[in-house]
Amino acid sequence: MTTGKQLFTTLTVDGKLTLEVADATFPAPTGNQVLVKMEAAPINPSDLAILTSAADFDNAEYTPGKVVATMPEPFLSGQKGRHGQRLPAGNEGAGTVIACGDSDMAKALMGARVACVPGSAFSQYAIADAMMCLPLGDHSCEEGASSFVNPMTALAFVETAKLEGHSAIIHLAAASNLGQMLNRICIEDGMKLVNIVRRDEHVELLKSQGAQYVVNSSAPTYMADLRAAIKETGAFLGFDPIGGGQNSDHVLKAMEQVASSQMAEFSRYGSNQDKKMYMYGRLDLSPTILTPSYGLQWSVAGWLLTPFLQRAGMETVVRLRTRVQQNLTTTFASHYKARVTLEGMLEKDAISDYRQMKTGEKYLVTPWG
């Protein structure tokens, strides 16, 4: 048995969300498991679903290593399945394997520095499946901490587009770490990409990285600029990490306006061009608004990385992981605004900052200080 500090999150039926750093015991790994001494773990938007959600941290009760906040409706009822459960957090991270199970794959990682996806990375130690570990070689744990969620998601967007017969993609919140990775991948793979951002400086950032099509959603010419980019690229597939509001609605509308302008004759049902938006996140927790303005040949669907990888099969997963490993400090490099300890994660200023999920301002957790 190994003991160390770990972050836990608990939501009770009366609406109290507790985050706390506590001592935990970690069992000896068995079979294909490895025990990783965690050294770095990013706070991803996907982590915030159970870490902070929509709880009121402005008026929470803060003590060293612990914070108690109130979860409002409908978010409390919407998370009924976790009421009373004390859950670990942290999808991914990196560290050193200090113990292993008896499988050949696990033994091969003994003593190695690895990136992993334990689902409990905000901890000094974590049990991980060797199959989900990526040897980092000479790369540091900080360089490898974000080597799964964002890189594999960005690669999987391109794989999804190819499987569905598309040669162009639209991406919202495109100046994010993931968005910048996707831009680099699309340039390498010859996939046309329409990047949607919200600030002029983000337009310049992506163009400085070789992006050809960058549209500012805050500009008065947004819809016209978006239509022009769609017309030039033929992009009728989009990925939206925002979810709430009318972001996907506006993109679908622009898609239809381009498609209908190319029709030889009018149809009361709109164009027969397939138009699709995948929502892969909820940066905006407000309702998703869709308006009847894009004909009948359209769809909006959720998208998650793990189900995609399961459908894609092990050969595809290995191919994508190998590409990440070979380009960890170039195509798939991540950058961080700040570094915090486990206890530092629970300070008011830190929570107020990282839960805003501002573009390019990701936090890195260093469990050992």
C-alpha cells in the first residue's frame, strides 16, 4: 500500500459541493495496472464537469485544502447519479511508474516516465491501465501532461471528418490549446479548416501559425465572413465546444445560406446539403438555441472522444497515439498560464480564474509542489 494526498469532490442531495484534499491509500497494481507517481496534470474543461460545474464559488466556504459551495438547480438534479459519492478528479496527467502488475505490458513500463489517463490525476499517486499509458522517453512530465485529451480529440476530429466524407471542418473557440493543435494537424493533413474566434488578437494568433481561414464572431461582418469561408472551403461539418446559446445555430444558418445560393431551383425544404454540428463541450451552460432557418437536411449531435476511439478500433488508436508521441513538443505542444499545487487548486482566486476556461489560459497541477 502507498499513501499520499488526493483531491476528492462530493455533491450531496442538499446541494453542497465539497472539494477537498485528503490522505488516500493506493493499492498495489495488479494485472495490466501500473502505479504512477503523478508529477503534472492539466485542468481541462472536461474536468470541470465534476470539479466545479455551475456551483457558486463566489460565496463558498473556504478553508485550507477544502471548499464547500452550493450547487443550484437544474444542475443539482441533473447530477443526481453522483449524489453522495466521493469522487476523484483529473482525467489525464504524467508521472513515473513506481510499481506494476504482472502483465508484460505493465512490466515494460516499470521506472518509465509516462502520460496516462487514470481519471484521478489530481493526486500524488494514481493507478492507471498500461494500455492507456504513453511512454514519454526524454520528454518531461510537464511536456507530456496534456498528451491525451486535447491531442487525441483534435486528431479524432479529422478522423471523424474523413470517415463522414468531408474535406473541411469548422471549429469554434479555435484559439484554444486544442484549436491551435487542430490547426497544425489540418495544415499537415491538407484538411481545410475554418477557425472561429472571438477576438482580433486570436485572429492574428492563428494566422501567425499558418491558418488560412479565421473568422471573428465579434465582428459586425461575422456572418458574411463565415459564409465566404464556407463557400471557399466547402465546410459543412462543425465542432462546437461552447454548446450554449446560438453558436451552432449561426454556423448552421451560414451553411444553409451558402448551400441554398448554389441551388438551381427553389425548394420549400431547403437545400439537400448535409449540414452537421457536433457539440463536444459545454463552455456555456445556458440552453442551446436552434432556429428553423436551415432547411430540413441538418443535424446536431454530441461527440465524445472515448466512444469514438472504441468505434475506430485499436489499429487507429495506436496510429494516433504514435503520432502524438512523435510530435509531442511540436504539433501537440501545450502551454500553461499558471501552476498550482493540490491545495492551491482550492483557493478562491485560482478557482475563479481556471473555471472561466479562458482561451489559452490553462492551469497545470503539480501534486508535489
